[in-house]
Amino acid sequence: MSDDLLSQLRVHDPGTGRQRGIEDRGFIEVGAWHEIVWRIDAGGMRLVVDGEDRFAGNGHYAGIDAPLGIGPCFGSTVAVREFTVTAG
């Protein structure tokens, strides 16, 4: 497996179902808790990890009815301590 794939942040667009890889934005420290803020509003979405912008993009998300999730890759494990959905 290439190092390029290992360092990617994989983003799945809830409006289109397409996914994309953003180079060098995916790694987080192993064995540590991290704050992940994933904000989706009518015109776009933004992902912030430990206060660092990792992804921002425009889209048409008004009225989206899709599942939310945070997932592992390459055999890793993800433990979620808190998951809050806020309508705004």
C-alpha cells in the first residue's frame, strides 16, 4: 500500500455519495483522544480535528437525510466517546 493512501483523509459527500481523498490530511495520533467537529449546513461542510481545519467544501445539503459516521481504516479501531447532532 502506498504512503499516499495512508496519509489521506477520506471524505464521503453526503449529498452526492462521492468520496475523495485529501492528501496529507488524514493522520491523527494513535492512542489519544481527539476532538472532531464535522459541521454540515445547507451550503457546505467543514471538518476540524483538534482545532485544525482538515476539509472545507461547498455543496447542496438542505434536506439531506443520510446516516452520519466516523470510521476506521486499515484495521484500526475507533472509539467514540460522544456524538452530538445539533439542528441549526
